[in-house]
Amino acid sequence: MPWYDLKRPTVTNAVLGTETTHMAGKAIAPSETVSLMNMYAAARFGNAGGCILRAKTNTTGGTVFSGGTAQVPTPKNPRAAAAQSTWVDDTSAITAGTTLLQRAMAGFAATGGQGGLVPLVPGDAIKMLAGAAASNPVDIELTSIASQASVNFDWSTDILEGSD
């Protein structure tokens, strides 16, 4: 069960209160179950304000996200095999899927300080199963929304492949 990390320095939307998709991933067939094990953000902005990270899943039947720039998950153990899930970040724009369901969120301060989310036990993680089924999320999309415009922040997410 290898662990992988995804990192992204990015910025919230230029319009305050507008949600932006920063990362998105999907399982490929055949592959292991993908679990979203955490997500963190730390901002570096000059004005006080609130920001939120959101994790959303897209159900079968909806349009899957498109666009983005490929981001290869980095294995925590250098001997681990390459990740079986595919991920993109917003180096180029990501168009969100159409049947998104908000699954988790975590706040962080625009002026700094880390905020994040970690499931208490692995069974609490948001999961994507390989292949498509009516109850299976077909992708996970990671977004931000802020009370300020253009808040610079760093995003960190870890995934686990092969649990459950």
C-alpha cells in the first residue's frame, strides 16, 4: 500500500468568493483503490481573511473534469512503484466535473498558519475505486474558495493506493 504526495503552490480565484479547482485525480483501470489521506494549505497573504479547501467527488453519469497539467504523484518510499492514479493541477485551467458532491473541507487563514484535514482512521478517507460503478466516485476534485481575492498558498495532499 504505497503512499504518494502531491504539492502545489497556487492562488485562490481573482474574484473573492469564487471557487477554483486546483487539483483533480482519477483511478485508471485496472488499479488499486485510491484514498485521499490528507489535505493541507498554508497561505502567505498580507490581508486577513478566511479560506477553505474542499474535496469533492464526481459521481458516475456526470462529466469528468477536463484540462489541467499532469502532475505525477511522488512516492513517499523511493522504491515504491509509480502511482496508478492520474492527477492534474491548475498550471493550466481545470474544468470541473458536472455532478460534484462536497465530501470534506478545511479552513485556513489568508495571513498564514496551516489548516488541513486528516481522517482519524484510514476507513474515514475519501476513496475512489478502480472502474466505474453507479456508486463509485469517478474522480476527486480539490478546490479552494476565499473571502479575499488572489490569496497565495501552498497545497499538500497525500494519497494511499491499495487500501480496502
